[in-house]
Amino acid sequence: MSSIGSTCSSGLVFKNKESSSRNGASIFQYNGLKPVQTMQLRLGSAASKPKAPRSRRIRAMASPNVSAPKRETDPKKRIVITGMGLVSVFGSEVDKFYDCLLEGQSGISLIDRFDSSSYSVRFGGQIRDFSTEGYIDGKNDRRLDDCWRYCLVAGKRALSDANLSQQVLDTMDKSKIGVLVGSGMGGLTVFSNGVEALVKKGYKKITPFFIPYSITNMGSALLAIDTGLMGPNYSISTACATANYCFYAAANHIRRGEANIMVVGGTEAAVIPAGVGGFIACRALSQRNDEPEKASRPWDKNRDGFVIGEGSGVLVMESLEHAMKRGANIIAEYLGGAVTCDAHHMTDPRSDGLGVSSCITKSLDDAGVSVEEVNYINAHATSTLAGDLAEVNAVKKVFKDTSEIKMNGTKSMIGHGLGAAGGLEAIATIKAITTGWLHPTINQYDLEPEVTIDTVPNVKKQHEVNVAISNSFGFGGHNSVVVFAPFNP
């Protein structure tokens, strides 16, 4: 789930001063099971810095010799991207998706999938005119939750983009091809309908697909069943950090020799009554019902919450050795990644930003990249009050000189896809690398003064990407960063 405060894990900021609810104390008042005092801390604020005892002299220590980072050179362990597939508010074509982003087009609109007239938030990144023709047979299509329909279409389109048709797959060792597509919430529609049937009609009226099509691992399972892929197969569910966690885990399967190819990403379909209503209850969403296309505005002073979205983004990750042997088209290179936990609070970010900044640093170490090499960041940037600035401050903590860095927010146009967000944003990041154009962050009218990095406001910019990072964070304090670069043999 996305950050209510920055990321999902980034600090829930309520729109009024009351933190209690009709049913008692809010969950956001508690750390674990123990009530904690609510504090308002800013990253780097004087209140958050412990003071050294006056009588104690602190001596400077010499910096240890640090060797220059070295990138992986073993073709068995170098990981390249050979295919991309998605389902989005702009359709299911990768090029069209990025063209719409470059034009600064908003995919946010009023919800008409269900009657939202009584809801305080009535808009989102709802997918329309979605077709599964050629990807899912009619019988299964009628039964499946949208979460798995998006996953199957995006996954199969990614395989097709990688020139891995079923005919080609049937000639390969399928035990060395895995699937790892995660979801933050799983089959939420099937789950909601099953609970409704139970309450209104009794357990005998629950569909036999209630459990199988609700659980979060089913996207990976169904994609493998349809294609016969028998390698590592499971799902990861770390809220809005899900897809990046999947990329990181999949890369390690390839580096350890457990797979030659991994089909990886995230999927989500939460623009339904339970999903929208749940986030309204958290007071997480923007309430700009009169101008939904302007509601998601990362880093703008007048941002008032994130916009719920949906979709799926999937990459085909492959060892360089395997890709070259089969003559694959190599799109970009995955250099590395990292995952950390704030270990702090269910929704609030750490006041010192340590979880995020350490995750960025660890991802660069894993990638063999120096901070000076990074010149593009696809930010998590959910358009929440605390989260946007927490991420910026963590970035500035790692990159002392940000004059050459450009940073944009994809969610300003497509909303927050929750578990799918990292997958869609990875594709946007890779397209920035391959096209040399960065999409704008739209709806930037009055930028926060702390944001001193070029956020590509409102209009696309030409920019040759050297090394890019893509950030995703989630409820529970989950942080994830992945590193991509142009492929150089």
C-alpha cells in the first residue's frame, strides 16, 4: 500500500488534529501494541539530534580507505532487461504508456466502476477498455480478479517483448525460468465478494475460487501454469515496495545460478469500494474531486494526499550470458538493488531518514556504482505531506551534490499503483534510459523550498541517463531501491 506518508511507510498526516475514531484510538497512535506519544519531527531537525555530553571531547577519525566501486563483469551474474510488459491507465502498450507520460497527460478521472457518489473521494487512476483477448481464455477471464488479469496480460506481453513465445519457451529448460510477480493486496474484489456472500447468504454461497483467487501468490502461479515455467515461483507482498522487492529477489536467483530468466514485477487492482473506502478511512487520499487530474502533485506545497491507481508492470530479467546465447534484444541493464526496514512505525517514516538513505547507499554498493554516477531518480513521490519531503531529504543525505541529478514523479500522472507502482515506474525509468527523455512531474505550481533538485516540472526534458535509481517504499517501513543503466557490452 502506498505511503500514506511518504511511501507507504512514510508518515501518515491527518487532515485534522483529532487522531481518535468512533471505534476508539486510531491504529496510527500505536507502535506495536504499546501506545506511544505522537511527535512531529522533521528530518534533520534540532529536536531529533541527540546532544553530546559537554565534558566529552569528540575526536575526528581518519576516513578509511574505500576502493572504487566495481561493477559485475561475470556474464553469468550480469543481469539485463530483455522484455517489458504492462497494463496501465494509458493502455497496455509500453511505447504508448511512455508517450503519454512524456506529454504530461493525466490518467486520473472520476471513478465509474462502482457508485462512488457517497464517497468523500470519487476519483482515481481507473483502468478502462482493458482487453484480455489473446491472453486469457473466456472462461477463466470471467472468474479471475482484475489483479490476476492485469498480471497475466502484462507478464505475457513482457515475454512476447523478449521474443519468448510459447513455441520458443517449449525449446528451453523451463526449470531455469521463474516467475515472481507480487501484489500488495491480492485479489481484493474476489475477497470482498466472498465476504459479502458469507455475511448475506452463508458459507455455502461462497465461490470455490474465493481462497485461490484472493491469495497474493496466485499471479505468479497462474502465469507459470499458463506458460509451463517451472523455476523459482512465489510472490512478495511488501505493500507499495512490492515490485522492487521482487526485482531484487529475482536478480539474486539469477546471480546464484538458480534461474537464467525471471519474469518479475507487481500487480494491483484496488480501485473498488473496499480499496477506496479503506484508504479514505486512513485519511490518505487527496480529496480534489472537482479537479482530479490535478490531485496528484508531488512536492507541491498544496498537495493533500495520494491518488489511488492500479495496473501491472513486469520485466523479463535475464543473465547476460543466456541473453547473448539466444540473441536476445537487450534493452537495459539491472545493476543492483537493496531492501531495508525502518523498524520504526507502521506508517510514519523515521525522523532521521536512515532507512531510506541507507537503502539507497546499499543499492549503489550492490550495483558497484558511485554516487557521482547517478544522474536520474524516479522517485516514490506519492504526493503526501510528510513522505515527499522525507524522500527528498534522504536523497540529499546520500547525494551531497544534486546539481546534475534530475528526479521526477510518475505518480503525478497515473496515481499510486500500490504493489504495481514499482513495476510501472521501473518501465518508465528504463524508457528514460533508452529514449533520452524524462517525463515531467505534472501539477507543480508551488514547489516546496526544501526541494532543491530538478523535478522536471510540468514539461519533459531531454537528458542522457548515466545511472538511474527507482525508489519504492511501503507500509511497515519497507524500503526498496533498484539501479538501472544503459547496457554496455
